[in-house]
Amino acid sequence: VTAADARRGFEADPPGGGDTAIEAEGTDAADEEAIRGLVRKADAVVELLPGRFAAPTGLIAAEEGKPLASSMYYLNPALKEPEARRRQEELLQRIDDTARRNGVGIVSEFGMDPGLDLLVSADLLRQFDRVDQFHSYGAGFPEPEAAKGNPLGYKFTWTVRGVMSSYRRPGRYRRGGDDIDVGATEMFAPEHTHLLELPEVGGTLECFPNGNALDYAETLGIADTAADIGRYICRRPGHGAFWHRMAECGFLDDEPLDVEGAGVVPAAFTASILSAREEFWYKPEERDIALVRVDVEGMAGGERRRRIAQMIDRRDLETGFTAMQRTVGFPVSIAVQLLLDGRIASTGLLGPADIPLETVAPELAQRGMQVEQQDAPPRTPASAR
């Protein structure tokens, strides 16, 4: 296994705890020829780069005829400028055409969210003849004990700057047949928030729109039938009220401000403050929770049916892997192994909805992650979100 990273000193301190089967290479992801050289000598590629490098690396793998799995979006869901979106879509089409021509699969969005949520969604939707309501949840948050004494009820398991960016993201969902747009600073507004009662994770969760749910509804084939469509993140109670005010006050903006002659990006400033505070990071004995939940109601076999699929994972204190690391890292690893041994035989640019859950579920189970499905009482129209 060759692990490549741009971190200074990476080659002298590689991952794997001294495992001699791991070779470390210091590589700049912006150096296309260096990346191409790494890809060319590999059997397959796991790509976990910052978003702007994801699709270009996928194209290199397709050109070199090497299967690849990525946890990243290839089409940025926040990208609204028409010309930039057109160029990105053209790049995705080029990746798909090239991968098909060279007989390899390029799997994108195969982490937790996106990833497992879409994998589970596609499996659940296949069980319905018509879908009327679709609600998908993907979230990471502390166990109740780990959240105590924390002013946000939250601790970070991925880049703080990345969290800040995700907290100022426009969204869209459908309620009662009406498509509702969510402005970039309105994600945590009370009118877009609902509560979810889950005793298995410690009680009440606040749920907020997570990007454009209607884009995913198109991918999943339910955009023309479902009257209620939503995709959400979840946090402990009180989180949303704080960040709604912060977004309204400009603390999550990306445009630099002049502060006594220095250019300061508000979101970077906010991230720097939070990064420096110990209470926002997990201690060795504390655990995070990763939640994937999909709730579907519609018609199946001539009867009204509601079915829920759910996976809950917690930090492994023995390895130290957080639930977020497990639910992103393991799916990407599983995908590339399935590509290598032919259990994913499709070629071209693939997403989680293109891969059957029954192919992935046994591999997840080996790593202690179980997707459980059960029927639930249908909602009445008056109580439907």
C-alpha cells in the first residue's frame, strides 16, 4: 500500500504504526504528473483528497484504466454558477466515458454522507411501488456524556473549516408538495427545523436541511411522485439556535474583511477560535456517534407502507477510530476491494445508488456496522412533515 500526502514530514512518519507493507510518499495533489505516476503503478486507488482535487484525480484514474473509490462529491452541491456547473458536468461526463472505454469503475460519494445514506436509500426505495414521503438523515455528534459541559453540545471529528462551510450551505426540500428553498444563512432557521426522537442515541435531535434534497430525489427516481422529500443533518438540542445567529451575523462568511489592515475570512476566524478550544475535541475515552437513517412511506403491493432503515456506529476505543472515520474510511476501502475482486463489475462513473446494499452489507457487518430495517406505522397526512 502506498500512502501519499502533502503533509510536511509525512514520509518520515507514515501511517500504519510502522507496518512495513505501507510505503509513504510526499505528494502535492496539485501536481498532476506526480498523481498520475502514483496512479499508474497502482492496482486501484482510494482517493480522500480535498474536494477540488477529487474529480480531476478520478479522471486520471479513468485515463490510466485503474479503478478508484472516493468519499467526495464530484459535483459540488453548493455550485450554483451556471457556467461553472456546466464545466463540472462536462468533466463528469468525460470521466464516465473514459472509464467505460477503459473498462474500469470510478466510484464517487462512497463515504457516510454522501455514501451509506444513498446506498441505504436506494435499497429501501426498491421495496416500494410508489414513494410519497422520503426523509434521509446523516449525522455525527457526541454521545450524551461527551457533550456535557460543552457550550455547543458538539465536538469535531473532521476539519473545523469544513464544518463551517457546511453550516452555510443553501438547501432545498419539499413539504406537502411545495418545494422550499433554504438560503445559505437560513439552514438553522426554526421554520426549517424539526425534531427526531431517538432514545438509542440519547434522546432528542434537532434536524436541519442538508443541501438540495431534490437533486438526490432526481438521482433516486422519486422527484416526480413524492410530496415530502428531505435530507438532513442532526445535532443535540440548542445547536441550531446558536449557529443560526452566527450565520446571520456573518461569522460564517467566506469574503475577507479588513481588520486593522489584515484580510480576515470570518469563517476561517471562527474555525480558528473553535479549533483552539480543548472542549471541542474528543478525549481518548469519549465516543462520537454516526447516524444514517432513511424513512420512506408509500405504496407497496397495493398497501400503504412505511419502512425505516437505520445504522448507528460509535467510536472504537480500542483502535481510537471515531465513528466518523469508520463510516467514511471503511466504505471507501470496501468499495475499492469490491472493484478489485469484480463484485462491482459495472464500469464508468458510479455512485452509491448504483451498488446493491447486499453486496456491501456483509463487508460492513465484518467491521461491526449493521444496517437494520423495520416497518413503522404510516403517518397520517396531518402529521406528515
